[in-house]
Amino acid sequence: MGRGNFFYQRLGKGIINSRKKRKLSQEQLALLSDIDRTYLARIEEGKANPTIKVLNKLSRVLKTRVSFLLKGV
């Protein structure tokens, strides 16, 4: 496993934590963010490389900043 995978796994865990804090299901977050649920699942699993645009959509729905999602990553 390379460093990139670790980065994406940490990012995914941060998104999961923020999503659960807002009491949103994966499906709800995906719908509100206008992204595919399976893509969100891959992001949360650390298996996808989300664009800044996607991170921005997620952060808006999660009522947080992109920098917070990237914190500790």
C-alpha cells in the first residue's frame, strides 16, 4: 500500500465522521452533494481520488470547510 492510499483512507474516514456527525446516510449525502452514491462509497473507502470540486460539494452539505476534511490527512 502506497502513501497515496493512506492519504485517501484518512480522507474517507474524515468524510464518514463528518457525515455521521450530521446524521446523514451515504445515500442522503450523495444525493444532496449531487454525486453518485457508489462514488461516495469509494471515496469513503479510500479507493477514489475525489476532485476539489467534489470535496467542495461534500463540504457544503456537511457544513464544513474542505480544509477541515483534509485536516490530519
